Amino acid sequence: MSLGKLGYYNPDKPMENRITDIGPPHYYVMFPPVIKKNYGKWLYHEIVETGIIKRVSETGDTIWVIRCGAPRFMSVEHVREICDIADKYCDGYVRFTTRNAIEFIVTSEDKMKALRDDLMSRKHVGGSYKFPIGGTGAGITGIVHTQGWIHCHTPATDASGMVKSVADDLFEYFRDMKLPAKLRVSMACCLNMCGAVHCSDIAMLGYHRKPPIVDDEWIDKLCELPLVVAACPTGAVSLGKTESGLPTVKIKKDRCMFCGNCYTMCQCTPLADKEGDGVVILAGGKISNRISPPKFSKVVVPYLPNEPPRWPSVVKTVRQIVEAYARDARKYERLGDWAERIGWERFFEKTGLPFTEKSIDDYRLAYDTYRTTTQFKYTEHAWAVSKAVGGI
């Protein structure tokens, strides 16, 4: 018997019994039976009421999906309660969407109604819903966010606290589909933007306004200085020496964009600051390719102060934008499409936001990406060239 079959590495046959994929199981394995049976065979879906989607297959099978809002950070008790609900109504199956919503799938309308009533009856001690149903159609979906003060090391603001405050204020738009189109709200607690706020209808971004402070006494003892220098994307960090001759790094303040990459490499370059840190509001982004190409968000409010625990200025500003959009946009028009149709000057007028020179900005790589969308408009020249080379 070979070494490979005995479970040992065989140098003569290095690929024998080799495990090449030790990651998570394929998603197909995790499908509920009704989903696996009808994979690729769904004919249509309809939103029967807020947060409840009916899907019909060409085989005749029908499912009801109930979507619930959920916090990004969950207690163990909350996760266990989700599992208990899934065991009771959904044969143990449950899924999470990309915006942290919980989806329960049932195969009969009677089960759907029983599950809906059960979910809406479950509340926290303070009276808020544990599993609020909503986030479908022309409404606000769940607000995705980053780690914030709880886990991240470079945040300029908190994430979960701010999102909770904004979500509470906009709850009516989560529960009712009364907006012109879907509205995506996102939040990132620093410029590294692991919350993808650069392409959301409305985005909140934590922002540092002061460069890092260098702890000259400890930096050479705790950090590899070349890594600190190499981590800076703008070349603002360079090697230097203290007055006493100790190795350290220098910060070129006019080059610093306050991203915190240096602090990621070295804890002796902190940049968190109570007065300098705050929140930027962006608007108009989207990933969807429907009607118009995907868009980047634009800065519409360059700075709002950190005001924990409920961030009243941020909540007020976001509501101003949502209400102006709800009043003035056309049906199916995303927020960025509305702003471009009326003009960004009118956007500031209708939302009541002050316009400053800091709002005159855009992403400069557009010329590289003009043709990366399917929203391609053929000119006579492009049509003729494509026809000549056999492309049409």
C-alpha cells in the first residue's frame, strides 16, 4: 500500500490524495431542498407585502421569503433565537443577505403568515422589534457598516451606534415601500471604506482631519520603520532621526490624507483625535446598471461632528436628503439619477444642504472606465468600425 493511501505524504507521488480546497463548502450544498430542486427554474417573483417575497418556479413550486432587518453585531443569544425560528418553521434552513438581513424561506402561505406574526411579536426589553420585517422594493434596505469603535483600530467614528441612530429615524422607510426606488444606505468608519460607501445612494464616512502623531520614544523599539514608510499610499512618511539621534519617521503633513495605513503597521503613529475626527456625508452612488451606468458617490457634506451616542447632526442630515428625494424624484429613479437630472446645484437647494468649495470634487479616472459598462451608446463611427471587423 502506498504512503498516500495510508494518509502520509508520498514524495514520489506528491499529488496523491492531496486536498486542494479546504475552504468553506460550496453554497449549493447549503441550499434548502426546494431551492436545490428548482435551481435555475424560477419563473418570476413578486413582493406580496413589505418584506415578503413570493417566488414561483416553472415546476409549480412556490416559496415565500420573509426578510428581516438584523444588527451587524449579534449576541450569541440572538443567533440561537434565529436558529430556533429556522428549526420551527424552515426545517433548519436560514440565510443572510449581503446587507446583513435575515431571510426565512417557507413553502406554504399558512406557514408564511404564522412565521410573519411570530417574528413581529418578538421584541427587545426596550420595546423595539427583534426581527423587523422590511427592506424590499422601493424602500430603504438594511444599513451595512464597518467595525467602528468596537473592533477596528483606525476608526474616526463609531459604526454600530451611528447606524442604529439613523436606522431608528428612518424605520418608516424600511417598513413601507413609499420611495421612488430602492435606497441603499451604507456607513464606513474611516477612509479605508470596508463598508463600500463609495457606491451607495447615501453614505456616512468617518473622517480623520489631523495627521498621525509619532511616538519617537517607542517607535524604533516596537515597529519596523521601512514597513511604516511603505504603507503610506501618498509618500507622506519618510525615515528620520530624533534630536538625540534615535531612528524614527517624519510625516509630511501636506501629503497626508489621514487614512491610517501607517497606524495599521505601527501603533506608535496614532491619528485618532476627539476634535479632529468627524463624519462626511456622500450621496448619489450605485452599483446597479439599470437605466444608467454605475456611479460613484459624491461628497455633499464635508464634515459633521462626532456626537455620540445618537449623532443628531448626522441623523438630521440623512433625513433631509431622504425626504427631498422622496418628494421630488420620479418613480424608479435612484437618488444619483435624480440628482443628475435636476442638476447637483438644485440637489443642494432641495435638500437644504450648504454648498461649499469642498463639494467641488469628482473621481478623476473616469476616462479609463467609460466603456466598462453595458450602457454603451453606438455612434455611427463605432457602428461602422464594428461592422467592418465582424463585430455586428
